[in-house]
Amino acid sequence: MREQILNANIPKTILKLAWPNMLGFLMQVSYNIADTIFVGRLGAEAIAAVSLAFPIDFFMYALGGGLVSGTTSLISRYIGAKEYKNADNAAEHSFLIALVLSLFFTVIGLLFMKPLFIFLGATSSILPMSIEYSRWIFLGSASIFFFLAASAIIRSEGDMRTSMKFMGISVVLNLILDPLFIFGISIFGISIIPPMGVAGAAIATVIARVVGCVLVLNHLLKDRSMIKLRLKDFRYKYLFIKNIFAVGIPSSLSQLVMSVGVLLLTKLTANFGETAIAAYGIGFKLDTVAFLPTLGIGIAILTMVGQNTGAKNFVRAKKISWTGCLIAGFFMLTISLIFLSAPEFFISIFNNDPILIRYGVSYLKYIAPTYIFLGFIMILAFTFQGFGRGVPGVVIAIFRLGIIAVPLAYLLALNFGFGLTGVWIAIAVSNVLTALFSVGWFYRFKANKAM
């Protein structure tokens, strides 16, 4: 695979590496979407409760995403340079980081989730459900971080299918367990599994994630990968942590900025009622579905740019980046047209409340046309990481959310009388302006100075 990444046709290689990632991310997002669809049968309040908890799950994936970016960037560059022993050591250190993150989220999450939900605007009717759901998610956080670390190691080799396969098993299991734990099951009048509501959705998700995590770790430990993990050979070296963090921390910060932006926008929508929170939660979940092709392409770009940078093929690395932007733009434009063709249908999948549908349709009509711009933003952020540069991603995220989206949303919604529509307008404007900013930055970027 290394030789193909360094020499083969660029568009074909991007698509070959991207499609397993697309499916993998679709499966990853399916956890939350499945929870929301099944929980939606319990009513709009239950959707609002899970929607309030979603930014916290997103927050964990933000830090985990930094671990993925840092690990993939570093190991792929070592593989490109044929430094396989260093690649092994980098992989072992990524698991050490995963362990620390798991302990942090389990402890801090359980201690502070209640005041966080109150800050976000949880009412007395949805606060208990949000806490019930999130408690189990925090307890199972280790399965998230260890799965992401293992997947990053496998993907850095150019193997995009293995982690997707295990994620698929996990998702199918979640789809089976969700209705059983949410609604319960009885046989001949005897309760086998009691109905657990929103807590049942979280328990099903955690069980499924643990199974996926065990499978992918088993793959690595049985020497089915180019990377060889040997606990007896492990020697802590700060250099590997530093190099993972050089890309990983900025990547995490950029995703943390995004998660904080989602938190603040969720808090803003709370001013317009629980149905508005639910509509924003559903709209954001549809966004995550739209992003899936771009995320898959982005991981492929990160790996390809990383290996070509390690091999000092800087011209090819930059050509890969622009090609990735065009491919991602095509996918995002197609998805936006699909959503805009029947917005009521896509919102009603989750719930049939007429006010919720009206809010959700309004969201899609403003946000979906800007998906193509988001495609460029996301691919260029992955590209910078592939070159070993994490800081641009942070700056881009701050520009989009901290400078434009959140301040403009508060101004339009609360000060200029646009109401909830003002939030949607602000997000759309931020997507367009940030894409122009990102393209201009990368155009001036000197790839041969990335090493």
C-alpha cells in the first residue's frame, strides 16, 4: 500500500482509501442517530435530553480525534520514511494517551455533568434523562479512546477496511440492543429486560462500543498489522508524546473549539424552547451524516499527504490536497441537493412534531446549501495535519465559530430580532467565509517547509 500511496493515480487512490472510512464514520455516527430515532418514540422531551448530551459525546470525540490525527500523521510519516521501529513506538505511546483520556473523562464527567446540563438550559423535565443517558456514556469512555487509537494505527498503514469492519459489527449490535434496552422485552408476560428509556439507549451504545474496541485491539495484538505492539519492549519516551501532540493537540483544540461552539449554540437555542433544542440536535445529526464522505476522504488525504511528506514528495502531496478538495466538494454538493429535495421527510424520520419539523426544515434550508464550503474547510484541515502542521486547524476553527458563527448568532437571534432563524443564518455565513479563508491560507502554504 505504501508504494501505491506514493506513486499511483491520485483520484483513484483517494477514493480507494476513502470509501472504507466513509462507511466507518457512517457507522460511528449511527450510534447517536439510532439512539435519537428510537428515543424519539418516547417524545420530543426525550430527544431534547439526548440532544443536550450529544455535545458531551462530541467533546470526547474531539479529544479522541486529536489522538487519531496525531497518531495517523506521525506513524504515516515514519512509514513513508521506512522507520518502522519508530512507528511501533509511536503506536504504543498513543495507547498511553488513550488511557489518560479515558480516566479523565470518566472522573470529570461523572462529577460535573449535572451543573453542565443546567448551564446548557436543561429544564426540570429533561435534566434527569440527560443525566441518566450521560452517566453510562462516561463510564464507557475508555471504549471510545482505545478504539480510536487502534483505528488510527491501522489507517496510518493505508489499511482503511479493518477498523470499518469491526465498527460495522459494533453498529449492528447497537441497532439490535437499542430497542431491547429502551422499550424492554417480555416473553409470556415475564419481563426479560425491563424498559429503561434513555438510559437503555446509552447502555446499548456502550456495550456495542466495548465489543468493537475488543475486536480491533485483538487484531493488533495478534500481529495482523504492519505495526508490532510489544508491551515488554515499551520504553516511555517523551519525544513520541511530543510528536503526537504536535499535531494532536492543535487538532483536538480545533475540535474542542467546535464542540464548545456547539455547546454555546445549543444554549442559545434553549432560549426558544425544548423543541428548538431538539430541532438543532436533529439538524446537527443530519450535518454529521453529510460530513461522512468528507471525513472519509480527509483520513485518506491525511495518510497520503503524511506518507508523501515523509518521502519528501512535496509537490505530489499538495496535488493530493487540491484533488481531495474537489472530490469532497462534489460529494457535499450532492448531499445538500438530496436534503433540500425533501427536508420535511428527513426531519420527520426522528419525530413528527409539527413545530419541530418546521424548525428543522428551516435549519436545512439555510445550512445545507453551504455544505460544499464545509467540504473544503475540512479537507484542508486534514491536509495541514498530514504535513505535520496542527495549528492551522485551530485557527480555522476559531475563525469559523469563535469569530463569526457564535457572536453573529447571538447578535442576530437576540439583538436584531431574527430569533432562531438568526442562528441558522450565522452558521451558514461562517461556513462560506471560513472556506474562503482556508483556501487562501493553503494557497500560500509552502509544502517543502512542512518537515
